[in-house]
Amino acid sequence: MSESVQLRHGASISIPAGTLNTFSVLAPSAKFLTISQTGRMSAFFADLAEADPTDDVALGTVSVRHEVELA
């Protein structure tokens, strides 16, 4: 099942653990507040920030290291 949700300024969404998801920013800029109960996502995003976004192998390595599936 595929579902598309558009959120406005100040809105929030909760995505259950294990749910494959993605997002697109349609505005010129955006700010995110992400809450992860285990704190593991902060380590994932820190490693991701160091990776070359055009290098699929590097992105795959980071995702495997943190058990995150990139779609």
C-alpha cells in the first residue's frame, strides 16, 4: 500500500518502526525535528553527513552499518 501525505508548517507525522518511508521537500527550504527512541538514527545521520551523496556504494555502506534500508 502506498500513501502520500502533504504536511504544512508546524505539522507532524508518526511513522511506525519498520515502515519503509521517504520524503520530498517541496518548499525552497525545510527544518526537521526527528525523534528516535533509541538514538540510533543520530549516528546514522552523522555517518550519512560524511558520505558523498553521489556515491551509491558509500551510501549503501552507511545504511548497512546502521541497519537502515534505503529505497
